[in-house]
Amino acid sequence: MRSSFNRDDVIFLLKDITGKVEPMGTVEREKEIQGGRHYCEMLPIEYKPSEKYVEIYEHALKVFAQSTADAVARVSEMIYREKSGKVVLVSLARAGTPVGILIKRYLEAKYKIKIPHYSISIIRGKGIDQNAMDYIIAEHGSSNIQFVDGWIGKGAIFQQLKEALNDYPEVNTSIAVLADPAMLTPLAGTHEDILIPSSCLNSTVSGLISRSFLREDIIGGNDFHGAVYYKDLLKEDRTYEFINEIERRFQYNLENQDVPVNRSGVAEVYRIQELFGIQDINLIKPGIGETTRVLLRRVPWKILVSRKHMNSVELQHILQLAKEKNVAVEMFDMEHYKCCGLIRKMADA
């Protein structure tokens, strides 16, 4: 798989399908998804940010690089202790990939060890790429695999991972993330809903690759799941600007701040579902990362913003995107999340 990542940082177990899939407009794609077609059978047109949005992203990178770096350090130390220094990182493409690279760089720099790092596809409702899993297990065995993602919203992909690994009982189902406001995994850099700057952008902070793709006319039974390489966005690529800025802020002697996972944020999602009369819980995307995704590649109905965080710098890019796309922003009291994206039901559009 082509990407703008260095091969020393990550190996993608994906099939390059560049030029084989015509991307679809946001509204057309949303209608298809809500009509029953699976999202993995289509690719969205990549959002090209406005100058104002880029300015906000650049400011966010400066302001939140340190908290992101600290989250990397804390979760890396947890992984090192849990795996006794023997680890094979497996990032979930694509948001998990830059995070996996940062964890790899942290551990290799501090502990002078060599860590294999792969990025593979997992798709809600379809499962994990079994060909990719079989490849990794054949190369490294199963006992040291550690899955990595960027953040947890309400835990749909985490649940998908646990279900998919029923076919691999020898593989640990734990997932490591930078932020877990849902309180679902102990392997989290923080349980706060923090802004991870990479969540603000799509492919231009993820090696210029698309989200993963799976359709049987293009992906054969022996193929890895697919992805597209966006060569035309090369001049806009900020992948290593992000990675290098976070790495530059690494602190290798942070105090351990483990927080016991004893209360789930998912109940808050169900409360939103009931209050707003939303039948499909998949139309609710809580947390900064997921809300950003809604604004970048779905058709938003409205954005809920925590009343006490309404003027937070962390949410400037959310408010800017909502303004550009003419999406209503509503203040809403939330304990676990600073914002939440609600996707428009297309039958009501």
C-alpha cells in the first residue's frame, strides 16, 4: 500500500485500489448508507479545509501538542508494562496509524528496543481483516499483539474488535488509545475528551490514504482490505508535521496517572438517543474525534456542545466546521464528552 508514511514507521497490510473506486459526494453517500448499503463499499470525497480551518488546526497543534504527547507517553508506559517490553503494535487504520507510530517511537527511544508496527483494517459490521491478522501471527506469533486506535467514542469499533477476535482466542482483545472518555479501556493516555490534533484532518494527517474499503468485486478472498492513495494531496500533506511535533514534546519521566475504569460514558449516549428520539444509535457520534468526523464526512443534523466547554479552544475547529457547513450548534450538558455529533436521518431531509 502506498502512503506518505516511512516504511520504518509502519507497514500497511492493505491492498492499493487507487483509481478503482470513484468517490461519492457526502449527501449521496449518506443516503446510500441509511438506505442499507455498507459504508465500506464506498469512499467519500476528501474534505479540503478552508484557510480559516487550516489556521485553527495549526493553532490546535501548537496548543494541544503537549497534552497529546503526554497521553502518548502514559499509554506507551502501560503497554510496556503489560507486554513486558515485547510488543507487536497493530494500528487500526486509519486514525490509529499516526498514534501507533508515536507509541513505537516513544518506546524505541526510551527502552532501546525494536518494535514491529502494522496497520490493518477493521470495519464495523464486517469485522477485522483476517488475511492481515493471519499474516501478522505467521510473522510474530499471537501473544505480543497490541491493538492501537486514536480514541474511543462510544466503543463501536472496540466492540467489533472483541467480536472479531473470537476467531483468534489466543490474541488479547485489549485496545490502547490516547483518549477514552467512554471509560471502556484501561489502556488510555487519558479518560478525558481531549483534542488530538490529528482528528481535525482526514488523509492529510494519515499518510494520504483513504479509510479502508471492502467490496467483493474489487477485494478478493485472499486480498487485504483496500485503500486509496491520494497523490493529488501531496502538497497538503501534514502527516509528519503532526508526528514530529508530538514526538518533540515527549517527556520520558511522567508520573503514572492510571485511572480505574469504573463508569461507562455509553449511558450518556443512550440518554442523548432517548432525548432526541434517534432510533439508530450509529447516528450518534460522541467526543471530539467522532464529532469532527461527522462534520468532515457525514451529513450532520446538529452538534451538541457541553455548556461548560462552549468557549474552549479545543472546540474551535468544531465550531468553524459547523459554521462553514451551516450546521446548528446546541448547548447540552454532558459529563463524559465535550461535544457530540448527530447525523441527519436522510428520510427527514
